[in-house]
Amino acid sequence: MKLQRKNRLRALSLGAVAVSSALALTACGSDDNGEGNGSGGSSAAASAGSVKCDDAKGQLLADGSSAQKNAIDAWTKVFSPACNVQINYKGAGSGAGVTSFTQGQIAFAGSDSALKPEEVAASKKVCEGGQGIDLPMVGGPIALGYNVPGVDNLVLDAPTIAKIFDSKIKNWNDEAIKKLNPGAKLPDLKIQAFHRSEDSGTTDNFTKYLLATTPENWKYSGGKAWQAQGGQAASGSAGVAQGVKQNSGAIGYFELSYAKGLDTVAIATGAKAPVKPSTESATAGIAAAKVVGTGKDLALQLDYKTKAEGAYPITLVTYEIVCDKGNKADTLPATKAFLRYIAGEDGQKVLAQNDYAPIPAEIIAKVRTTIEGLS
């Protein structure tokens, strides 16, 4: 009896240590990417208790949008220890993610652009009895970060942005920039405009903004591949941001979460005041989005020409792309559990803590319903 009691006490002690260690790991991991968010640890620990794992197990392979990489990292720090599931998300770009998905190499893809008809057709080969669908999950502003010494509050409008990225405006003291910034001391400094080197949904959304607002100054068809001549190319949002940080006179486009340590452009939209990128201004910009997908597909149409007060116009929505039917049996439970968590209230709260914008309530409610029906 004494030996049994001793063993039972030892087991309880070890269990307490294990639970304590798991909570510590969750709390420490949660603010690893917070960059100034002091409440990240307690939020993640609290959120972990609400994760519904069901039969999730093993490992999930995923790839795609680098725009949401920081969000995926933050979500994973809560979900993985709670469900003992490893999330391996590469973040190699939207184009790479969609290709890997349609080739059956990954459980889900992240893309800043909705699936094209030919991509839906390709997905039917791997989604047995179904097809790939778009689930809007992450919103946010595409910031224009710049590195111009002595200039803290740069204002640009769509025509000027188009001309900068099309190498038509080449110096920071150009008259068009001066007109928008009458109080700024603009240097006689060459502009170095950075763009993505690989197929990118961020590029697609950025050029959609230019096409919608100033087609006379952006004579390209748009899409995931960068089409304008000149400028500097870099891989991923992180690569573009790094290029801007390292080069005086540089400017580039990337998600706000990559703009740490950089000044960002305020956009003159026609509203009373220019609008800087933020979680709040992006949410206001995305609020007018409409669902244009059919069936279970929830692809959105964004309003890049908004002139609403406080609404930032250069926004994107990242979709998680998954089979509506025909998901692989060995990864379906973990896929549903992860998507359920990130679409849930706690998962969407993580976005605002990491410079992203939550999906509007009416739309995310449809996403949650669709996730529960995945098979």
C-alpha cells in the first residue's frame, strides 16, 4: 500500500510538472512574434484552452502566401502544443502554394488571390468528388514602406505610386511628390522601388489597386507576376522589407507586419485626410467587401477605390484553400481543427495583435459553417 501510494504521488507530481511546462511553453511562445505586444503570453495561454482538437494528430504540410506567414506562426504557437500537431507552413508565395495544392502535395494552401477557373479545374484531380475552395481568413493592409532620410510623414496618391513603381518618377524631389508633401524636405535622392521576384498574391492585390484607381498610369494587365520594367526584385515580403531597410531611397510594398522599423506612406484617397495603414484602417477598407464566390467558395471582391474616411485602400485578404470534399483522410481531422481555431473568435483576435485585420463578422460566420462541412 505504501509503495502504491508513493507511486501515485510521484505520478501526480510528474503530471503537474508536465502541465506547468506546457503552459510555460505556450505562454513564452505566444509573444515571440508579438514585437511590442506585452499581453501576448497570457492571451495565448488563455486561447490554448479553447482549441477543439477532436482527432487531430501528426503533421500538416502547407505552403503559400508569405503575407500571412506571421499570422500562421502566431496561430501555431497556440494550436500545436494544444493539439500535439506540427504545422509546417513554408510561406513560399501564393503561386507556389496553389501549385503545391493542385498537385496534392499539401493539406491546404494560403493565397492572397482567389483560385482562377483553371486552378479550380486542376484541384478536382486531387479533391476526390469535390474541388478547391477559397476561405477568407486573414485581412490586412499592404503598406508602402520607405527609407528616405529626413522624411517622416510621406503622402502619395495612386498616380504618383504608379509612376514610381513604373520607373517614370525617379527622384524623391520630383515635382509630383513635392506637390503632395509641401512641408517636407525631399532630398535629391534616387528612388529604388522594390517588388517581389516570385509569383505573389501581394503583387496581385497591389497592382489591382493601381489598375482600379489609375489605369491611365498603370498599363499592365496585373496578376501575381510583376510586369513593370526596372526596380529591384526581392523574394517574399520579408525580402522586400529587408531591401527597403538596407537601401537609402528605397520604397516597397508588403504587409504591415513586415514594416517594423520603417516609415509607411499615407495614401491620399480623396477623403478629407490621407490614410496610413493600420489594423483599423484596413478593417474599414475591407468592410465593403462582397462575396462573389459560388457554392461553398467564399472569394471576395474588394473596393480598392474607397474614399471612406479612415479607410485604407490597398488591402488584401488571404484565403486558406482546401478541398470542400475529398480531403485526405489522414490529414482531414487536423486540417479542420486548425482551420476551426484560426476562424474562431480567439484565432481572429490573434490577427489584430499581429498587425493584421480580422475578417468581418458576417463573412467569417460563413467561413466557420463551411469548415464544419469539410469532408
